[in-house]
Amino acid sequence: MTSEYSAGRDFISGAKINYFHHALKHLTSYAIHPSINVLSNVCRIADLGTQTAIWPTDVVETISTGTKFHVDGFDISDKFFPPSAWLPENVKLYIHDIYQPFPEEFKGQFEVVHLRLFLTLSRQQVVQILQNALELLKPGGCIQWMEHDKTDMTIMEVTANSSSTANQAFNELQLNPFPNYNARWVLDIGSTMTSVGLEVLAEDRIPTKPWLLPQMNELHLLALMDIPQGLSSAVDEFCEKHLQGLQEEYQNGVATIDGFICVVGRKP
Ligand SMILES: C[S@@+](CC[C@H](N)C(=O)[O-])C[C@H]1O[C@@H](n2cnc3c(N)ncnc32)[C@H](O)[C@@H]1O
């Protein structure tokens, strides 16, 4: 996670992540990946980097199996935490830096650890996070990690020969929005899970479906609005030259198909 993310604008950042959650659920039809068998009557889950706690509240409120879910959400900041009085009684939120070991009371307590949308991380950061996540899991427990995959973006035009200049510039920007950004890190999550001793159960690459493009277009625009001026010269330059054009191209049926990746690893 880069500092660029945490510099986002409060309510736009919150709205963006909540909207992302609903779009991803719409795209995948799951909050918990189908390779994860929840066999017990009670399932305890840790959500690392929970932000607005949209994923935990969805899990405990909408999954209708015989299982009772309890989700503990952890984040380095409580800036986006809803007031505890608004949370379901089986969601609890804590401030914790996930690069640091978790307190003893949480170790070995969880069937599932969930991570999602960390923007960009180095392999070393992924190793550190996975090692701390492994300590939270019971034997046989699973880590589910979903990320935006910007490594294979293609442009889709409803009408042939429509102008796509702004979409092309946006795709280039997505590969390099900040110094030291590496879009390809998401492709290494699976091999890093293997290197820390997890058995990879699933590594799904999920392209955006055409019916989701209007929402993805709005999310792209929200993400650009969420980056304050002066934080990234590449983003500032893009907005000055292409933001208006990008909106017009979206209205003309020109959009980018980008994707998501979901990796599931099981602790032996
Ligand atoms: C883009 S948000 C994703 C929110 C959530 N995972 C979701 O998908 O709905 C990333 C979150 O990770 C949190 N985060 C970043 N670094 C962290 C750290 N070292 N420890 C705990 N949380 C961290 C940020 O504060 C932010 O809330």
C-alpha cells in the first residue's frame, strides 16, 4: 500500500470502496470464494485493511447458510469505521497495522482471512502480510485475496473507429500512476502464498463483463477524483489533457475492460 492511497479524499474514498464492493459482488456473485468450504456452524473471519467494513457487514448480513459468521475487521486507521452502534453485533473493528504481529488473543482463531484492494505492494510486503495472516488461521483455514488486475487491459468500442485516445491514455496511466507503482504485483500473490507454505486452491482471473462497464467507468472517474491535485504529476497531466475526453468516450460506448484476480490459499 502506498501513501498515495491514504491521501484520498474522505467521502469520495469511502463511496468509491463501497461502490467497488457492490460492483465486485455483482461481477463474481460471491463474497466468500466457492473453493472455501465453511463446514462449521460458526465461522470466524478476519478482514485485513477493512476500511469502511463493507465486506464484513455484507458477509454477516447476507450469506444465508446455516453458518453464523463473526468478522473482526482490522485497519491501520479508524477514519472510515462506521460508529460501532451501527455495526451488526457479530462485526468488531480494531486498529492494527497488518505488518505487525497480531495480539496473542487473535492467533489461531480464524477459519478465513480476507484481503482486498491494496493498490500496490512489494513482494516483501506481501510476504510480511501473509506471515501475519497465517498466524491468525486455524489449521485448514484459508486466505482469500482479491485485487484489481490492470495487467491485461483492452479497449472495447461499441461502434468501430470511435475515438479512443483518452481510454488509451488512461490505460497507460493505470500501469504507472505513481512512482514505484507495479501493476504486475497481483500476478505474484499465488506464488508468494506457495512460498510461505499455503496450498493455492484457486487463482481466478476475472475480466469485467460488458454489462458492468458503466459502473467500472464511474469507478475509474471516482478513482481519478480521489487523487488530490499535486500528488501525482502523471495523474494531474492526464486529468488536464484527457479527463473531459474520457467522459465523452465513455458516453460514446468506448471503455476499458480491466480485470480482477482472486487467489485462495489454504494453511496445511
Ligand atoms: C483500498 S482500501 C480497501 C478496503 C477493503 N479491503 C475493501 O476492499 O473494501 C485499503 C485499506 O487498507 C488499509 N491499510 C493500508 N495499510 C495498512 C496496514 N499497514 N495495516 C492495516 N490496514 C492498512 C487502508 O487504511 C485502507 O483502509
